[in-house]
Amino acid sequence: MGQVFTISLEGAKFHYQLLKLKLRNRQVESEILLQGNTVTLYKDDKGWSQKEDALPVVEELVRAIGNSISLRYRI
């Protein structure tokens, strides 16, 4: 994948790179590189959330990145 994407949120720009995208049953899991940190996001029936308990990311940013991935890859 390797392409760098840009998200604008509340006047700030965030760059992320999609590393892995996995589809399991009705759940989507994506591993991204966000500002030098690897973050795993997942989408289930409730929407996009952060998976790990490492560096927490702002919930609005998680949703914006997740929606960007959903639109780009039609998931």
C-alpha cells in the first residue's frame, strides 16, 4: 500500500500511511503509520475505533481516518 494520505481536522493536517488492511467476517482491521507511530484501527458495527492501548489517538481523528480508508477502499 505505502501511499501517504492527508486528513484535515479542525484546521490541522495529519499525514498517515496505510500499512496493512485485513478483512475478517464483518470486521475491518487496518494498521497505519501516524506521525511516526504505528496504530491499529478497527471497524465493526459501531464504527471505527483504536485497537491497542498504546499511544491513544483523538477519537475524532480515528473516525476521520477510518472514514477516509472506507471511502478509498470501499469497505
